[in-house]
Amino acid sequence: MKTINILLTLICFLYKGQQQTNYYEKWYTTEDNMLPQNTIKSIVQDKYDFIWLSTENGIVRFDGKDFKIYDSDIPNVENRTMLIDGAAEDDWLFTFFQSGEIPSIISKRSFSIEPNNLKVKKFGTENLYKILKNNSESVKQQRFYYFITKNEYYILEGYNLYYHNSIKTQYIRKLKDYFYYNFFLSGNQLFYFKDPSSIEQICRTGQIKKYTTGITKASDYAIFVNNANQQTLIRNNNKIYLLEYVNNNIVLSVLYDDKKLKQIVISCLYYDRKNNMLLLGTKSNGLLMVRKNFITAVASPSLGNNIFYALAEYDKNHLITARGEVFNKNGYCKKLSFNEEIDPYGIITLRPHSEFLIKRENKIILYNNNKISTLLDFKVSSSSIYSISKGKNGKIWISFWEKGKYKFGYIIIQNQKIIQKEFYYTKYSVRNSFQINEDEILLATEKGLFLFNQKKRIIKTLIDKINFRSINSNGDKLIWVETYGKGLYLYKDGKVYFPPKYLSQSFLFAHCVLEDNYGYYWISSNNGLFQVKKKDLVDCFLGRKEKIYIHKYNKNDGLSTTEFNGGANTNGIKQGDYIIFPSMNGLIYINTKASKPILSNEIYYMDRFIINGKEIPINNRTINIDRKFGYMKVFIDYPDYGNLDNNYIEYRIDDNQWELLADNKTLNINSLSKGKHLISFRKLKNFSSAYIYKSLSLHVKPAFWETVLFKMSACAIFLLILYMLYKLRLRKIEKEKRILNQKIEEHTSELKKTITSLSITREELYAQLYRRKKFIASISHDIKSPIKFIKLSAGYLMENTNDTEQKKALNSIYESSDRIIDFIDSTIKYNKIFVYDNYKAKENVKLYNFIKQRISLFKNAAEFKALRIVNKIGKRKIIKTNPDVLSIIVHNILDNAIKYTDQNGSILIYDLKEDNQYKLVIEDTGIGMSPKEIKKLNEPISSEESNLGYRFIKELIPLIDCTIVIESTKNVGTKIFIIFNVN
């Protein structure tokens, strides 16, 4: 047993040694194309939060992403720079090239070389001495400046100290054997390093105050004075301290504590308090950025067990996982002996330290004072517990699947036993639940969000067809519901609020929303950790705000992974000022009290742009550019030393929609129309919904063809051309008018002659028409009368003879006479149609009776050849047409059908309706026709046309708006389609 304890102690010791470092570190060197040279001589932050570095190969400005390099453009001058000095708060910094001979100025976020600036040039020699730290007596008695502002500073000369402002120069006192490079400024006061453990304050009255640092000098002891920022840092014993004058006392704070400092040769230091960023300049290795994280990842000592899900409170300062591991903010503490089964998705604290309820695959287990007991055991393989959650009045809500059915209900535990339980059937599996009040429980399922009323036993659908996974609240009326891939939802006062479109992408796979003690929400998700102001998020869901600032954290902020875990009954907990989330690589502890997110600078600048490769400063807010400017780039300038994904800066041109600006903070414009244009930018304030707006006015000069003078000239020329064309046209019209009048007179004369001739012709036509009518009447009388007599005589003879052969012959004479009479009637009708124009009259025709009457005319002829004629037309079928024309058409078709159909054949008459066409079909079983014969029938009628009946048909068919189609097969039969348009 003793050996096991020793091994456990050793494992824990190794685990503590391997815990994740609490610093974020990043190197910038020439090797990664960041710096022009790896030797850093000084680091200063200007008034606008940009970092300036002096190197052996030029001046560099750093904005958190890019290093902008400024080189010397003077021939035969080395690019080597010196110490950056001056007063940053007064926007006045300077350094030198050529060992202090050529001054340069850093101001308004820019750098300029000013060889003729005599006011600054006089500081060149002392700038060189401050780098070299020369201790010779002649150097120590030189003049040295310590700037508070550009016009307020201390002067040390010949061991005498002076204070100067814009009004006067004041002598302070003599400081014999004081080294010029040990003086430093803090809080506008002048101090002196007497030795590592003591500091003197030289007051302007001449009084000297002494302070102790509490530092024992180690082998790596060094001081780094940055008077331009009034900042002093100390390196000692692998630590870096910030020395400050606060509340009339000297205060030292540890900024960095790491044994790796032994390996770094530091040349200069700077600490950016706002961004919690320590910058270490080295003599040959470039620039190191160090940041202490307020987020730490705590790991399990068990190998392969660093994935966590459900968490519960062990006590106020400790938490426990579903595996029984106990942690606090410092890491792993111990492990309780839960059973061997592994199910990390459910644990509930019943009593701190001693009693916990644990979910397993198909069991509910109670841990009580190192004892394990099973409260529920479904004892079947076809069962599974989905979730457990703590409700009101001691109720533990359980969702499970048993024997193919979903169930949901509660148990109440007392004295380690279930004293009450009740379960209900549900349609879907409940993945998480939250008890709102005594009766209502919110249910998150794979198929939607539901509200269960326990008293009424009614389930109400709030949202369907969405996979909801988790529900959590922070003790207020705001209940957050997380989904799988569909964003975050809010339930408040009986209403569900959908995620705004602006937020949906950020919180697609959110797991848990926890509120800290300072008015912020912390949200874990599959794609990172987010921080947002509580009021802003709620207002955004309630529709009060359009866009809000959401801060996203990444591995640079201390995260061991950006993938957090959900799907458990509790996906995060809050303990004091700490918020803890389970992840795929440890427990993530967030010290919300010490939280200091690295925020983008809210103030941004729009002070330069490039036109066709030439950089032009923006001195005012209206810029005139040529019409054909090629391309233009507008540069937005601001420092950001954190996650660049947290930049929310947009632009728009004129009244177009707002668009997100590219990561390079540059707006590219290729073309603009002439006239005035307004380019607007807006940047979302940190943890706010308000914007900071800036705008730039452009005036695009018109091209020469777009000027007013050109347009007026063009209009004048155009009007002149129109006038000339008008005059030419007028002359032509007058000429054509004369010619036209002459032709009109000639045509009028000819027209009179034509009218006279037409009048005579009309009279002759009337006379011919009259004679034609008389001729038709004469035919009707003179031809039909003898034939009728023949018909009557044949009929009489048939009745008075008994000879069968004679009767048959007389019957043929009788039928033929009848057909000749009918033919004469058809011919007369045909002529009357054209003579009297009565084919245009249409009436409703009962088609069945109409066909029946036509068939009756051929009854004897059909019987003579033993033919069967069948009428299959519907008895109620009515069509609107000219009956006289249709009668002639049908008569001729039937006549031909009987003529060309052999003995015992058949003729079938029926109708069809297809689409918008009505078809009358006459089908026989006659001799048929070949394709050549059909083609000949469809050719234009010639004078030699032998088929008179078909000639009638072809002329008459168009008169009743029909078409005719013939389908025939030789020795099989013929189908004739008379096609009517239904409309």
C-alpha cells in the first residue's frame, strides 16, 4: 500500500510539472520575414498604441499584425538606428542614423528623416552615449535630457540637475558621481537607481527620497529604462519586474517568471498594460512577445483521459467529473471510487463532498460516502438512459428508452432510496430538460423543443424539426437552449426567441451559456470560446439591437483546444469568479475577475491612400481625383495585438450596403463614376452595439466628354445638324409633293375611267347572276321531272309484277333514279351555296340524326351489295356548322365508300375527341388506296380531275372551317377524318 501511495504521489508530481504554461509566447524574427534585422535596440509605444522598434537595419512600426519598415533614403548613410527617445504622450519621438548625426521624427503614426532639424540634432551625441553607457568622466559631465513632454524636461549637465518647462529653467541640486543612464522617469517624477535594492527620488525642491525595491541582485540582474514611455523594468533571477511610482511609493510587479529567460540575451523591454503584453527585444534573436493568460487548461493525470463532459460541484472551490475526478483551479486533486462503467455524460451533486447521482448506460447509481448503490436498473440490453437533470422540490428528471419506447419522468431520493417515481411516454427521446416552475418542464429533443405540463400531462410543441441538445439557465428568467448546428435559442416568459441571423454563424454549435459576476456571458461551442456582454446579447435576441460585439478566444489566449464538449446534463459550471468548461483537451478554467481580453483599438485612422501606385496623404476630407484614376487603395490604420477575427470594421460607397473590410485593412477601388462620392467606414466598439464612423469625400473629375462645355458644344452641334437636316428634308418634301400632286391628278383621271368601267361590269354581272338563277330553276324542273316519272313508273311496275328478276331490275332502276335525283339536289345545293352565299350561316346540328338521314339515302344500294352501315355517333351529340355543306360532304364520302367496298363489307361512322379537336370518322373495308393515290388526291385540283365527288369535298371543307385527313391501306380499307376545331 505504501508503494502505491508513493507511485500516486510521483504521478501527481509529474502531472503538476507538465501543467500547461500560463504564458502565451510568440517570436518575430527576420527568418519569418517579419523584422529587417534581429538586433532590437529600443521599444517604444507611441500615443496611438503602435509599437516602434529601432534595429540595426531601420525603424519598424508594429500594429499587431504587420511590421512596416522605414529605411534611410539618404545616399551613403547606413540604415542603422539608435535609441528611440522623446515623449510618447506628447506625440514626439525621435531617433538617429549615422551614430547620432542624422535625426528622424516619429509623430502622427508616421516616420520622417529630418537631417536639418537642428532642435533634435543636438540630442544625437547623448543618444549614442545612452546606448553605449560610457562611464568616462568626460562623458558623465555631458548634457543629458529626460523628457516629460516636448517642452518640459529635466537636464543633467556637469552633475547639476535642472527642471525646465515652457516658462523657466529651475536649478534643483548637484548630484556628484551620478550615472546619467541610471536616471528614469515615472509619473512625471525623476528617480535614480542607487543600487539594485534602493531607489532615490529627486524632487524638484532638491529633496531626495529613498525607497527600497526588495530585490536581491542575481547574476542576471539588469535594468531597462524607457523614458519615452516613462517605464522601467528589471530583470532579476529569471523574472521580469515592472517598477512603478504609485501613491507616493515604489511598487514592483512580476510580469514574467520563467526559467527560459536564462537563454535570452535581452537588449530592451516594454510592457503594454492595456494589452497585457510584454515585449522583449534581444541582441540577436529578434522580438519576443509574452502575455500572461487568464485562461488555463487543467488536465487529468490519467493517460488518454483528457476528454471531459458532465461536471458537477464538489464544493465551492472544487468540481467533480462523471468519472469521479476532483479538480480545482490549480489542477487535479483526487479521484472518488465510482464503479468501473464509463459514461461521462451525467452527474448531479446531492450533497457536497459525499453524495452524487451518476448516470450510466442503463443504470442510475448513487455514490454516498465511498459506497456505491444502484437506484434504478433496467436490466435489459434494449434500454438506454439519455439524460438526468436536477429539478425543483427534490425531483430528479430522467429520460430513457426501454423496450422500443421513449419515457420521461422523475424520481425523488431520500435516505439513499427512491421514495417516489413517475414516468410518462413521449414521442421523442428527451436529450435534456429544465424545470421552469412547479408544473412546466422544457424538453430538448432531437425532433424539436417542447413544453411539458406535468399537471395537465400535455406536451406543447414550441419548435419542431430541429435537433436540440442542451438547456441551461443562470438563475434568472432567461433560459438558453442549445442546438446541434442550428444556433442558440432563448426562452423567456413563455416565448421562444430565434437566433438573429447575425449571431447564427458564431453560435451554430453552442453548448453552454454562463454568466460571470461582471455582466458578461461566456459561451462554449464546437468552434471556440466566446465572450459577450449579457445586456447586448439579450437585446439582440429581443430585436432591440442589430449587431453586437462578440469576442472570440483562441489558443493564443490559453486554450488548449477550441473544441468544447456538450451533450451532457451540465456542460459548464461557475465557481466564484471562475467559469469552467469541459473540452476535448482538458478542463478550461477562466478567471473572469482577472480576464483582460486583448481588444482591438477602437480609434482607427484613415490618413493615406494610394492612387496608381503613388501614396498620397489625406490632409482633408475631400479629395479630387481624375476620371481615369486606374486603381485606388484606402488604408485604415489601427493597432490590434489580439485575435484579428474580432475586428468588426465595415465600409460602403455612397448608399450601397455595408461590406466587411478585408483583413489587410485596405479598401481597393477600381472605378468610380464622375461626381461626388462618400466612402464611409464604421467600426464596432468593443463589447458594445455602437459604431465609430468615419468618412472620406471623393470628387471624381469628369472626363472632357463629361464636362458642361463639351455637352453644351455637343448639343449646339447636334441642333445645327438637326436644323440642316430639317431644311434638306423640307426641300425634298416640297419636291416630292409637286410630283405626288401630278401623279394624283393622273391617277384620279384613270380612277374615274375605272369606276365607269366597273359600273358597267357590275350591271353585266347582275344580269348573269339573274340568268344563272333562272338556269338552276330550269334544271331543277326540266331534269328532275322526267327522272321522277321514271322512278314512279319503276315503282308501279314493281308492284304489278311477280317475276323476281324483273323486280330486281326495276328496283335498281328505282334506286338509281332516286340517287340521280339526290345527286341533282346536291348539285343544286352546291351551286346555291356559292350563288346565294348561304354557306356562312351555321346552326346546331344533331349529328346522330343527321348521319342517320344520310345513311337512309343509301339503304337500297347497301343492301344490293350486302353492305353493313353502322352509325356509332352519340345520340345527344350536337355540333354547330352549316348543314347544307356538311350534307354534301358526307353524301359524297358515303357514295364513294359504297362504290369501292366489295360485297359483304362494312362502313362504320363514329366520332373522336382529341385535345381541342373533334373528329368525325367514316371508315370502310373497301379496296383502299395506295400512298401514291392519296398523294394525288391532296395535290391542287387540275382541269382533268376525274374524281368529281372529292373535288366537291375539297372545295367545301374550308367553308365550314374544317380539315380532312385520309388514311388508307390498299386492299384493307379507308378512314376519312373530318376534323372540327372545338373552339
